[in-house]
Amino acid sequence: MKTTVDLLQIGNIATITNVDLDKIPLKLLEMGCFPDNTVEIIQIAPLGDPIYLNVNNGSHLAIRKETAREIEVEIQEK
């Protein structure tokens, strides 16, 4: 099922399928937010922003919800 990172729930693990290079910061790409890498939702702030991620089992990032909307993923079945 294709979706974006901002719609995932805590504990979801997904594979990044597409990123909008014009809309996400270069730093996210440098930390592993590019296609074929995995992303796991660790925590979501009480008001839904920011979202705390584990990218490729190594990089821990907090990103804004508006940025998370630009990262398309496919949820992995458990």
C-alpha cells in the first residue's frame, strides 16, 4: 500500500519509494531518506508535528509533517 510518511503510525515500517528532491532538504538525503531505504516511525509529537524516524536502522531524525508529506513509502507487511 503506497502512502506518505506523515500518514504512518508509530511502529510502522515502510520502504521509501519516492522523494521530491525539490521539496526536501539535502540533509535528509545525506542521512538516508532516499528510495529503497526503510523508515520506521518511532514517535509522533502530541500535536502531530514533528515526527521522529529511524531511517535504515541507523539514522534517527525528527522531521516536520510538511516534509514527511513529500516522502512516498510502501508499508511493509508484518
